[in-house]
Amino acid sequence: MRPNILIYVAIFLICVSTAYTQQLQWILLTDGSSMDTPIARRDAAMGFDQTFLILFGGRTQSGMPLQDCYSFNILTGIS
């Protein structure tokens, strides 16, 4: 099952990188001290459209399931 996920991730990254002409890069937006910053997690679901990046659920590092949801406005840089 894991190889299938890797294929989907690779296809997703290719689509995202070719959809925009700008170079994609990570930018630190917060130091994590804000109350609206998601905690570290694994196995979360993430989606996006032209305006929002959505993060849902996942598990803590100890394996406890999370059922929270965060949105981030890509255009304004505000969560």
C-alpha cells in the first residue's frame, strides 16, 4: 500500500510544481507559540484550492488520533 501512496504524492507534487510558474519554497510564518498553530502530527490529510490550505486530523507522535481542522489563507498569509 505504501508504494501506491508514494506514487500519488509524486504525481501531486509534479502537478503542483507545473501548475504555477513560481518556484515553490517553504517560508517560516510563525515560531509555533501562537494558539492557532497546529501541533506536530503525522498521517494528516491536507488539501488546497486557489485560496486556502486545509489541514485535518492525523495522529500525535505517540499515536493518539486528532480530529481538528486548520485553514490557512494562501493569499493573505493568515490562518
